[in-house]
Amino acid sequence: TSVEYKALSEQTYRAAADHLDQALKEKHWDALVPEERGYTLDESRATELKPAVVMDVDETVLDNSPYQARLVRDGTDYDEVSWDQWVAEKKARPVPGVVDFAKAAAAKGVTVLYISNRAVHLEQATLANLKAVGLPVAEGVFLGLGTVVEGCEQNGSEKNCRRRLAGQKYRVLMQFGD
């Protein structure tokens, strides 16, 4: 709830919005390292791919501090049952600045991809929450934990396979979160 948190978050997303036009113009601009993409992005391939930004969901796009406060109040710890119930409530608020940034990106034809460690069975509730707070949500933009990526073996909760999937379909201009 601090003013500093709000200011820093808004500053980060405003700075990203300020760099978006430059990222779109530079055909070699690529926020994925070659290992995440699976190949080197050359200019001819870059022009074929639709631009995108990759965003984590929890504490990058959606603020789950009410869930954390509930755990403290109840004297409990995180568990999948209570987490799934929280997600189903669709009450998480957006992180300051993210909605304006995401809308600006979408207005420029940039797809917002959500690569999250929320399990795939939470996709519909997550997308409904994102839409409810004003974030752009297109078809196929949620890549949750459990998303199968052909030819790539998922190791725990790491996101490399899902980033690789994003890189096969999009020119990733920016990444937010972990």
C-alpha cells in the first residue's frame, strides 16, 4: 500500500511504454535469449512474427496481497486448495501501471502473453480476472504450468519451454516478471 511501491511500479510500466515504439521498429529487437527461442531471430523471420510482450501474472500483473493477508489473518500457509479458491474468486487487482501499459501495447498491435506458474486448470478464472481489471486478453495468450510444448521437457516450474513456444509464434519485445 506504500506510495513508493505504486510510484515505482507505474514508473517501470511507463518506461516500458516509452520504449515500445523503438522495440517495434528495430527488427532484431528480441527479449528472448537464443536458448529460450530455440533459434537465432534473423530479420526475415522477425518480420513474419507478430510482436508480443511476455508477462508473468502473480505480483507482476495481478496483486495477490489480499490472499497473503488472508493467510496471515487465518494463521495458515500457502496451499493449492486455498490458492485455487482465491483464483476462483477473481478478486486480484492489477499492479499499478500495468493496465495502461498493456492497453498501449495492444493498441499498437502487440499481443500480451501471460506466462504463469498458475496451473492450466486455472486458465479460465485467471483470464476472467485479467479481463475484469481491464487487461487485454486474446485467444491462446495464457501459458500456465502444465502447458505442453512439443519437443521440450518441462523441469519443475521453470518457464523455458513456454518461452520457447512464445518465441516460435511471436517476436518477443519485452518480458516482465521472473
